[in-house]
Amino acid sequence: MKAFDFVKIQNVGVGKIQSIYDGKGASINICDTSYYRDLSEDTDVEPSTEKDYIEFIKFMVKELTAKSKNKRSEAAQYNKETNGEATRRKGKVSVINGNYAAWLAENLISQHHRGLMEDAKKAKELKDKLKKEIDIYKYKEKLLKEAEKERKNKAKNAV
């Protein structure tokens, strides 16, 4: 295997080899997470195809969309349960006479709500990044089809 080959890690997913170390070790990128595997010893890594990679990315986009939606609705429900307390002091820090007043800072309720919203944001950002990768492969396929069509037209006109 070499860099940028598609590989599948069992029970993890399909990704691309980012780099190879000493001809044995490999850093594999699966949905923006790097996994290190020793290709000579680890048995959970197997070669894959571009089609499997695209299908896995499409699956992950659906999963991340659902995760983001669920986290946002969970945050809204949590805010409703606390009667708006979760967003009332969100991100605020009180300053008295030039000093931060710790007892007036954002409370734990707001921090939990912010954590839920940050999880939703991270899932959405990763989803958008994966969508761009899908678009790149779609564009590549489109260019290949156009080149094949043009090649056939040249061959037809030459005859």
C-alpha cells in the first residue's frame, strides 16, 4: 500500500492513507480522525475502493446531520426545562472594579448548554467538510466522463 490508497479498518470505517512510516506504519485518515496502524502486523486493515470510500462518506454525512440536529434539539429542550436559564448568562463574565468576579460568571447550566451547541457545531463542520470531499469526487467523475466523450468523438471523426 502507498499514500492516498483507500483502506478499510474493521469496525471503524473507510479512509485514505495519509502517510507511510518506514514502509510499515501508516497514518490513516477516516472522517478527519487519524489512526495509526502497523501494516505488517495489524490484521484489521484491508484495501478498499474509491466507491466504498464515497459510500462511507455519504453514510457519515447522514449520521452527522442527525447528530447535529439531535444535539440542537437537546439543547433547546434543556433550555426549555431550565426556563431559559441556560441561555440567560451564556458566555458572560462579570467584572467588578477591574477584577473578574468568579461567583457571577457563567453558571454550570449555561456551560452544559454551550457544550451541547458546540458538539452540534463540530458535527456540522465535519459534515460540511465531508460534503466538499464528495463534491470533489463528483467533479472528478464529471471530468473523466467528458474526457471519455471527447476521446470517442475524436476517434469517430478520424474514421
